[in-house]
Amino acid sequence: MQLDPAELQKIGSAIQKAQNILIITHKSPDGDTMGSGLGLYHSLKALGKNPVVSCIDPTPPDFAFMPEIETFQRGVEHINYDLFFIVDCGATHLTGQHEAFPELFDGSREVINIDHHPTNTRYGKYNLVVTNAAAATMIVYQMLADLELPITRDVATCLLTGLYTDTGSFMHSNTDVDAMLIGSKLLAKGANLRSISKEIFNTTKISTMRLWGRVLKNTYQTDEGVTMSVVTQKDFQETGADYSEMSGAVDYVNSVPNSLYSVILTERKDIVKGSLRTLNEDVDVSAIASQYGGGGHVKAAGFAVKGRLEKEVKWKVVE
């Protein structure tokens, strides 16, 4: 992976000058945004800086194995920092800070935007946006390597967590040569692959099993070949599952043969979230998600709209 040398030089200079640095991850955090944010935190800390890593939402318990994940600050109290990193946020509203601190996105602050979503609007003063990267952590790794910044065992574990989760343990279609190459380099730096694979892909709570049972029970395929499922607020309540336990369910539904693409609609209070996946080379699910105000990648996308799910039953007379 090659990053823009001119942009890297500016970013390197900005990091050198800064002492107090805020790292912002996206709301409803996943492995990639947390891995990017916490990986940067450990590298900057090893460099002698004073970093703070923040998310407006709590970190999921499945990621408790990540080194010093407890350092995540809930929300942003102020923006009296020398430098800002915003990671894995394809749009400013995903930070949850666009209304409280709009000056973060008007070009007046030293903001470094690191992302891999095609929908990214390059809202940072400095932008490292690589849309063909499988994960934002790949870009973070390359930046650290190019600038010769610390990549410790903790940094490597955090970055590999993001890469491993965003590629579905290197099984998704976004797994390419760069993903495998950077993955191997992170392993060489001491990344704890055993903990990542065990805690993320080989540990399942009973509540998650019950929730996924609802997902599978509600799965059906439309006449157009779209595989769908729905999860209501009642399903979460009755199974005792958290919203974060839906992670990975859409990929399982997407395994149905001859599916054009898969969709899971999830009811969360007054919001309905849609998660889309496809293995079909002729389908761009980000274009579908964009019709509902969402976005993402060609093979994996999502959206959120206000509303609730309501079951519709149709009857017809047959001879």
C-alpha cells in the first residue's frame, strides 16, 4: 500500500509539533475503528505524546482483550488539543461530534482523517483515505511504518484486530494481497492473533446464540433473490442480547446459495438499521444503502432510518 508522500510529510510534521492529541472513533464502535484508535493511542504514547482516545458509545465487551481498552473516554468533553485523529469515519455525523464541535470539520483545526470508505468527503485538514483498503487499520499501519513511528506489540494487536474483523478473519472478498501482507507484518511485530481469533470468532454467549436463532428463524428469500431477516426490539429484550451481538449475523445470512444480496433489518428503539452484504460481483450494496441515506463499501454497507418494524401479512385465494 502506498500513501501520498506529500500528505505524509505534513502529517509527520503535525505529529512532531503536537503534544496533546485526541483520537475520535465512530459511534457503535467495531473492531476496525477501535483497533485504529487504540493502535494510534499506543503508538503516540510510546512516542512520548499525551493521547486520548474517545468514542461517544461504550466499547463492546467482546473487545475487552484489547490492551488498555479501558482508556477509551466516553464522548468528547472539550477540543483543547493540538492535534486530532478521526478514524474509520466515512461521514462526520458518525463521530457523534458534528453538532457539538462543528469546528472540527471546517478546516480550522489540525484534523487528520484516516478512512477507507468510498463515501468519505475528505473533511480533514489532512486526509489519508484509501478506498481499496480492506480496513482503516491497514492505513494506520502504513502511516506509522512510513513515518517510522512506534509499532509495539500492543499497537500490532490493536491494528490486527481491525484488519481481522473487517475481513471476516480473512474470508471476505476484500481480503487481498495488501491485507495479507500487512497482516503478516503485524504478526511479525508480535500481534496476539490467538486472543483476537478466540475472543472475536470462537467465543459466543448464550444470549448471542438465542438472538441469532431469531435471525435464522426470520430469514427468507424474496422473489428477486434477496435474502432478508428482521430483528425487533422485542427480540433483543426476550433474548437478553445487546445490539453489539448482531455483529457478524448478516455475513452468516449472506451465505445462502444464489442470493443476490442479503439484508438484516434491526429495530433499535425508534431507529431501524439495515446491514447489507453481497458476494455477487454485479451488485453494489453501497448504492442500495445510499438510497436510504447510508453508505459503505461495494460488498458491505448499511443505513439507519427513523421508524419501527411492522409485520405485514398478505393473503390470496388459490384454486
